[in-house]
Amino acid sequence: MVARAVLSLLALLPLCLGGCALFAPGASRIMNKPEALNPAQIQDFEKAVPVRRVVRLQTSIMSALDTDKRIRGLIWEELDESGLMSPSDRRRLNQSGIRVGVAGGSLPWSLETLLRGEQSGSGSPGSGRPSSFGMNVAIPEGSPSILELPIQGASLFVPPNQIAGMKRGGELNDARTVIEMRAVEYGDGWVVIRFLPQIHHGSMTRRYSVSQGAGQMPVRQNIQPLYEQQFELKLHTNETVVIGYYEQDDWTVGRMLMQSDNLSYRTERLLALRLTSLEEVAGQQELSVQYSKY
């Protein structure tokens, strides 16, 4: 028995000595010392930085009398309407009172005069004078942007059974008509943009954040998407898409979006959106990150 115990102690002795070496002060430096990234790791880190693409548009909203020869005829004679989408999609939009065309790098002369707000000889002096205002719009990857179309008055009337999801129709208080734009496909110098008209209506309300101490966040109005009038376009850099009214005898969504009635005259709108650039925006880089090797 004594001999067996001595042999057991002799067998455990090397393991104990090795275990003490594992916990020696010199060995702990390997596990705990932070080390800076080497050049290869820096290159891998830079490749991992997220990059978001941003579509930049220069937009203009022009307004003139509906009798202005430019807004219904002259402009559309120099725009491409047939090569943008399938004939069935174009007919669907036309039946909804929406007309879409694209100009290349040079704009039609009649469109340029509207952009400058020049008066046409066919209009009545002092009433419905042409106007134009614009803004730059950015569409970030994965998120939509909206373009608001101002309406006259504090309410908007929608006839019954004219819009899917709004069978009763009626007067909509605090209404706004907007076009939501979302980039759905990208290429070298081109992008496919989805246009979705919407009606925003109802009073603004607020919701409370569930996090303690956080402030209130504004909630958007009631939103009615007009999916039947949704369409997609492929635009190249410096091309301009023009959206206008296609005349129909009955009430249409296009009339709601593009026309405004006054006591003595009716004005009509045109939208011009020029694709100015496609950019890539990289996230913040912080190369002072350190980690421990194990």
C-alpha cells in the first residue's frame, strides 16, 4: 500500500509542476495584453464597413392654367412615353389620369419655360400665373422619401368607390397628397425607382416611447396607399422624368393629384425629377479598436 501511494505521488508531480507554469505571471501576459490591429486585419476591417447607396434627385413642381398649351401638348411631344414601361402599365396609369414621360440630358424648350415660371400667351393675365419651385431629394438605400403635392384648402374630397380601401369616400380633413419614392434596383449610372402615390389625412397624434425618460414621438397621419397607381421607372444619370395629368371625363386620381380648382380658373401641375447622381456613403471607421488574443 505504501509503495502504491508513493508511485501515485510520483505520477502526479509532473502535472502539478506544469499546472503551476500555466498560472505563472509571465503566461498571463499572453491572454490579457491587448494588441493593435495589424495591416492585414485593418484591410479586412475596412472591407467590413457598411456602405449605403444614396440616390439624389433634383425635383421641381410647376403650376400653370389647365388651358396652357405647354402643359397638355407641347411638352409631351418631346418626351418619351412608350419606352418606359409596358403598354398595359401605361394604359393603367392613363386610365387613372396619370401621364409619365422621360427626357434625356436636354429638356424640351416648353418645359424649360415652365421651370422658369414664364407666362404663356394663352393664359389670362393676373390669374393662375405659372409658378415653379423645387428642392433636392435624397433616397437612401432601404428607406423611402416622399414628395408632397400641395392642395388648396384644409380638406380633400374623394368620391365613393373611386379608391380601393376607401369605399365610402367623403371629405378628408388635413389631407395631403404625396408620392413615395423608393430605389429598388441599382446599376452603373442607373437606378430603378418605385413611385407610390399616397393620401395622408387625419389629425396628427403622438405616441409615447416605452423607454423611461424618452420624449414623445410624432406619429404620421393616416396613410392610404394608392397601389393601383404605383409604377416603376429606370432612370439614368441626368435623365428627367415628368409626371402630369392625363385628361379623362370622370374623376381620377390623376385629377386629384395634379389639378386645383379656384373660383375663376383651374390650375394644373407637372412634376419634373432629374436624377443628378448615385453616391455611396460609407459608415464611420474607427481603427483604434483593440482586442485580446487567446
